[in-house]
Amino acid sequence: MRSLRRCRERLRGWVQDQARQLRELPWRELDLKEAGTWPTSLQALIALTAFTLALLLMQWLLASSPRAQHARLVAQETQALSRFETLSYQAVNLPMMRQQMSELKARMQRVLEQLPSDAEVPALLDAISDAAREQQLNIDSIKLQPAVASEFVFEQPFDIQVRGGYHQIAAFLAEVASMPRIVTLHDFTLAPVADSPTLRLKMLAKTYRYREADDATDTGAGS
């Protein structure tokens, strides 16, 4: 018992002595070259700190690769789940989607049937001229302009200039707009004719021709 008590007293004395040395230590004057003369407690504290930092660094290095792999796996799982949901939705709604596709194709076919073929464009020009004559309009000019190619169709513009009364011009426009072939009307200009009770209509009408795959290939080859 006496020996144990002496050990405790010595340990307490050593701890108190080390604490006193740390309090009295001139921290600003410490020199690494004299580290061997530093108090034992300070050396132990520095060694413990270095060991802890090294342990944390090793743990971070060892765990960084699994973390990165885990993040990649989570991202892949998220993508796979999203794709699975999309495919599941498509599979469940496949009959309805097929029906909608069939309806869209039918509508597209009806629209294409309203577009004139290349050979029908002159006849459409004649039909516009006939509509102007039926309304007793004076035709200054109805000219076919060069076709303009877009992604899916060729735009075929007509430059139209006619003269007549207001109601006659209105009836002419209505007749052109209601033709069996699709015709759109643009850039209207309506002005009175000098020394005359009539009006002059200037406008641009457009019809459209479906652009076949062969047309696109020929255009690309020509360019």
C-alpha cells in the first residue's frame, strides 16, 4: 500500500511539474532545433497530435475511393430507376400510344392531301385567277415566285395584285382561303386607286408542297 501511494504521489508530482513547465514555457521563443530539450509533456502532446492527424489522413485516403465508387453506384442506380420508370410507363401505355400514333398519321395524311403537287401548282395559280375574275376584279398581276425550301416543305409564294370594290376583294380573299389546296395569305396592302372609286390589293399568298426525302437529298447534293 505504501509503494502504491508513493507511485501515486510521484505521478502527481510529475504531472504538476510538467504542467508548471508548460505554463512557464516561453512559447514564442521555441525553436524546432531545440525540440529535444522541450518538456516531455509537450513532446508527448505534439506526438499525439501528429499521430491523430496521420490516422485521420489515412482514414480519409482509404475511405475516399469507396465513397467515390458509392456515389457512382448511386448515380447509376438513379439513372436505371428513371429508365425503368420510363420504359414501364411506355409498356403500360403502348396500346394507347399506338392508337395516338395511328391518329396522327391519319391527320398527317389528310394534311398532305391538301398540299398541291409540283404539277398542280400552275393549276392552283389558274384557280386564283379564276376566283378574281368571278368577283369581277381587275387583275394587275398574279406572279409565281421562286419556291423556298424549308425542313419539311417547299413554300411556293404568289405575288397577287388586283383592283376592285371592297366587298369584291373581301369575297375574293374568302374564296382563296377556302380553296381545296392549302393557301395562306400574307403581307396585305389595301389602298385606294387614284382618280377611281376602287381599291388596290397587294398581298403574298403561299401554298406548300411536301418535301420528300429524295428532294432533301437532291438539294443537299446540289449545295
